[in-house]
Amino acid sequence: MTSFPSTQIHLAARPNGWPTHDDFETVTIENGPLQPGQVPLSRAGAGAGPS
């Protein structure tokens, strides 16, 4: 299997008050090929509360 991209959202600056779009940046990284026995996973969103 070849490498595949992953999109991450990074905190670019600590918010002063309510966060704005300028406090975050979107970064795309290239992941290496999967090793035998590994499977690709996807997460649509993250939350801090109970599901």
C-alpha cells in the first residue's frame, strides 16, 4: 500500500478570549505506508463530552 495524506487542525496561537479562525491552522501531512496487520482509521469529529 502507498502512503496517504492526513489532515490535522493545529492550534496556531493561544486564544485571548473566544477563539477565532486565526487561532487555528489546517495542516496536511503524508503518512507512510501501513505495516502488515495495520488498518487505516478515520475519525469524523472529536468532542469533550460523553457520547
